[in-house]
Amino acid sequence: SASVKDLTLERDRIRLTLADGTLQFTQPVNGLVFGATFRGHGRLQVSVPNRIEEEQLRLFTKQDGLDMEFTEATFCFTDNTFNEVAAKVQWAASGPTADDLYTSRQQQREDVGAELLPRLFKSVLSTDRQRTALFAADLKTKDRGWIQARFDALEPEEITVGRWADVGIRKHFDIWLSFPAGGRGAAEAWHDPLAREDFNIRSYVINATVTGGAELAATTRMTLEPRLAGERVLLFFLDSNLRVDSVKDAQGHALAFYQARESKDRVQSYGEYVAVALPELTKAGQSQTLEFRYAGKRVVRKVGAGNYFCESFGWYPARENSFASRADFEINFRSPKKYTLVATGNKVSETTDGDWLITSWKSDPPLAVAGFAFGDYKVYNEKAGTVDIDIYANRQPDDFMHSIEQVTEGSLPGESTFGMPAMGSLSPSVMAKTMGIEVANTVRLFELYFGPYPYKHLAVTNIPYSYGQGWPGLLYLSALSFLDSTQRHNLGIRDNIWLTDFFRAHESSHQWWGHRVGWKSYHDQWLSEGFAEFSGYLYILYRQNQKEYLNRLRLARQDLAARDLRNHVYESVGPVWMGRRLSSSESPRGYATVIYVKGGYILHMLRMMLYDPRNQEHDQLFQTMMRDFCKTYDNKAASTEDFKAIVEKYMTRAMDLEGNHRMDWFFRQYVYGTGVPHYEFRYQTQNTPEGKVKILGKVTRSGVPDDWMDTLPLYLHKGGGAMRIGFVNATKPETPFEFLMSSQPEKLSLNYNEDVLAEIKQ
């Protein structure tokens, strides 16, 4: 142990001062002292690099720059910390009992799934500790409990500060700050999302068995390409309920590994990782093969007679950020012969072996992720042009639906034992044909707007619960969406359009948004979820009408203006660009509301700016832009700036508010910023000597900074309809304007088609 006084440690913008206290260090491993505990008085200071991070820090701490005192701390480090500290302390013999603070904090971190231990293990065994440097401080503060400040050289955003907080019955890590070191911007840091990854997975061969008892066992053979030399430990993502039996190299030699504790039915995971120690150091660019054998329950769940649900992405070992890359998949399944199995990729063979059905699937093109579904299905086939649409609908309802059937069954036709109308059969198979027709319609529409469907077929199946999930070429849709209109009404489901047209379209569009075009970083995930939200609105426009489309947008605006349980206006919680960080203890629904709802509204705004009322095909320019975006990033990952560059190719003169043929103003305000402007619109008319009518108008803006700007569409109302006749470029808080008309207008208005995310008084 050592006494310390006025010792300062700096890691980029993190400044730690140990004013007075005692340090105790861990024993060295692989020649490295990797940890320490501190008791005494210390101070953490972090300077904030930009406005966005400043706003996030203020949301969580009410501070403009982080400044907190602490009395206890644990440190994990693989950089030069020990040598740096050793020269500045007074050493003393350790006491008779070891300090248990380090062990207890490690246990507490593991209990919430923090996954610091495997990351530390990786760097301890690395030959390049500067490139893989880790410094993690776990600090006990008076007002905020334990907080974490971390510098991780393997992350594009090396600096992270936050804490574990309660969200319902779970602990959630609130990210107060996250940014690149060295003064770099996020665009530079994430330009190549794989730059800090030490390997990339090129291909998989998976031999898997799923049983009627909902057990999964698999042997997965992967070919990976190391990107960095000198690494001994590789980290993989795998559901901890799948217990690894062995990991082998290409020669069949067993490799050392360890994984997170099995979660079982625990609400909070202990982590979802497998750390593999290689027999030799990696060589950059030299491919190698690893084989994992594993098995377990709870990854596939039996949810009714003939109903099964694979809810986890972690059913095979993968990289953490798999949506930024693609891999080839060859998957061979053994499943009960009495059931049907469908998976991502193209089915290349199907045979039987006793009571087993054996199917093989190959991906074309390479995929970000792979998934499957199996059960007692009725299969309905539909076509959308050249695309085969196959609906795999369970013949029997899942347990939840079956319980509703039982509750509503009476002894006489139409009678219910609980006073509810009889529901009839809640089997998804009853609606299989309708589902096939509707999903095919979404594919046709999205091919028109976004370009060709990226795969040869689309399989759709029902799952329990109220959400959906899109795999490449395979959709999970809520069983509720398979109910007919009478059943939904009897269950008290009021928003039928949301559960049917919108929901199906949203999930269907993920074949383009997320799979055909991926995202580079968490900052860019709105390109998937926000675009899918817009796609749901778009399908409502074609399936229903313009009135219902605009109603959805008004509801979206209301959702953004609503307040959460802590009285935050949802839209103000953070920009869409903040991605997953918007889900926090301060606003648990912040992510879903901002990323989805505002993200969808942003794409609608761009559509309306490109909308041409003079062209018979009003959306032609918007369609061309979106098809270009999909083609440019076909089966690749895109960033927000990548999309912005595409928008700038197609922007009109009315969109060029700064006169530089760039959309900086729009993205700065609506993507990288927060705020909803409030506009007041007033006008009067004057007859001119020439027999014309002069319009004298003024737009006044409030609620946002003075440098805010919008291009506001001006509409002329006539005979119950409205047409756009121009734009008012509101680049200042007050914008006067005037123009001539040939006759007295019936009415003029702004934003008639919810063109801009704004509140309008007129």
C-alpha cells in the first residue's frame, strides 16, 4: 500500500486528483500491476468538448463541466498508471488483511453486466498496451453514488463517464459523457467503424439443433480476419444462457476461454460475452478459424402449442457492432420433423432423418445478422413482383392468446363467461392470407421509393408480445397484428391502423433500413429506426389516405411535445444523433420517442422540401434521392454525414438557406440539435391600382435560438383544398414578406401538410 497526497492523473479531458489517502495495488499479472483501490479524499473533473455533450451532462448532473468529489475508488488500468503513480507516493507495508473493496466492486459490476473484466483481461495479455490502453476509475461520490470515468483506446469514443441507475426493476448505465480523445470529432472517429476492432468475421458455418423442448445446441465455425497484430485475447458476443463447451482452432486444438455467468431467468444479465485466449498472437490480415460448441435453454422459448420464439441476437458468437459489417452464413438446422423451420438466406436443401427435419440455408448477399423461426405453421405464399412472400403463421394461438380464448369462451354461440364478446379462433393462421397481401403491398411501395428489395424472398412469422423484429429476409410480427378487426375491437385495441398498416410497414421497411443499408455507429441508428418510422407513415398515406397520414404526423408532434415522468419534454432530452444514449433513468422512453418519432419526422420534412406539386409524380425527386442512398450504400454501413451528402446532391434552391449548397442548417438544428420552433403567421391584403392584390405578411418565431432558420411552405386554400404556392425563408426571428396575386385569396396558411416540425399560430 502507499500514502498519496495531491496526486493528479490526466487522461485526455479526465482529470483525477487524489488529494489525500491510501492506495493499495493488485498483484501483477503477466508482469503488469492492473488495479488499485483508494480511500481518502479525491476529485474528478472532466471538461466538456462541445455543446451536445454539455447539454447531456447538464441533463444528468445540472453541471456545465463535471466536478465531483469522492471518498473511495477502484481503478483498472493497463497503461502506464502504476509507473506514473509509483514515483509519487510513499510506500508502506500492507496491513494484515487485504482490502476487499476491489473484489466487492468487481462483483457489483458483474451483477449489472458491466463487462469490464473481459476488457481488462484482453489488454493485460496484449503485446501493445498503448494501442489497447484501458484506464477505468470507479468512484464513490456523496450525491451520485458510484460513477465511472473511463479511457478506452479500443473505442472510437475513448472517453466515457456515467453511472448505473435504476430503471424499473433493472439497472441501466446512464452515459453522461462520451466523446473521442485528442480533440477529434465524432465524424472522424467513426469514419471507419471497424478501425479500432481487432478482428472482422468473414464467414460462418453453423450446425444447429433445436428441439421441441426449446433447447438449442450448435457448433459454429467462423473464419475471422485479425485487423491488429499482437493480440492474445478475442472477445465475442454470445447469450450467456448458451454455455460454451469448447473452443478450438483450425487444427482442433482446444483453446482457453471464459464467459459470463449464466443469466437463466434473471432480469439483469451478468454480461453476454465469451473471451477466447489464442495459442499464438494474431497477425494482421492472416485469416484464422475458430470453432465454438455450445448449448442451452431460454434462448429459444416455447410459448404455446407448436409456438416457439428465438428472441436473442446472441444465438451464435459475433462481434458487438455487427450491423457495421457483413458476413457469409451457411446454416444447417436439425429440427423436429413435425414442425416447419425458416431461416435467413436461401434454402438450398431439405431432407429428413427419422424424426428430424434437416434444412440448409446460405446467405446471398452477405448479411449483418442471421436468425430463424420454427413451429407448427400454416404457410401462405404471395408475390410482390419477383419477390416471394411466405407467411409462416402458427396453427394454434400462443399461450397468451389461448388464455384470452378460454376467458371469452361461453356455453352458447356468442356468449362469454366474463361478459366479453366471444373472440373466435385467435390462431394467426386465420389471417395468413391477409397478412401476405398486406406485406406484399409494403414491398411494392418501398421498391418504388427506396429501390429493389435486397433479397430473393421475405418470410413473415408471428411472435408473442407487442413488438416486431426484422432479420434479413425474415420478419417477426406481433401476434396481435394477425387479429382481425373485430377481434382487435373486442380486445379494446383502439388504434387499428398503428397495429396493422403502420406496424407491418415499419418492420417490413427494415429490409432496407438496417439490412440493405446499415449504420456505422450508435449515432447513426436513427437512419434505421427513424426511416422505418417514416416508412410506416408512408404506407398509411397509400393504404389509407392523406388525412390519416397527416394525423399520424400530428400525433408524432404531440408525442415529442409530451413530458416524461421527470417532466422533461421528450424532444428536449437530446438530438436524434445521440442514439441509444437517449434511453436513460432520466427519460426511459427517450430513445423510442426521439429516435423513432423525430427521426421519422425528419425524413418527412425532407420529403416535403423535395415535393413538387407541378410534377404529376410529386415525390419523384425524393424517390430518386432515397434510391440513390440505398444504391450507394447497398449492403454497407452509412453515417449521418453520408446521408447528408446524398441530400445535398438533390437539394432544391429553396432548401439553400445559407447560400452554400449545403444542408448544414437543417442537420445542425434537427439532427444534431434539439428544439421545436413556434411561429406566428399574420397577413393582410391590399388592392393595387393595377387591379392586383398585394399580400403583406410577417412570420414571427420564438422558442429557439435567434440563428434558427426554416423554409416554410406557403399554401393557398381554395374550394376546400390547399396547394403550395411558395416558401417563406424564415432566417431571422421576424420575417416580413410581400407579393402580388391576381385575385383575393380565400385563405393563406403555413405548414398545411405538417411540412416542418413546428408549432404554428395562424
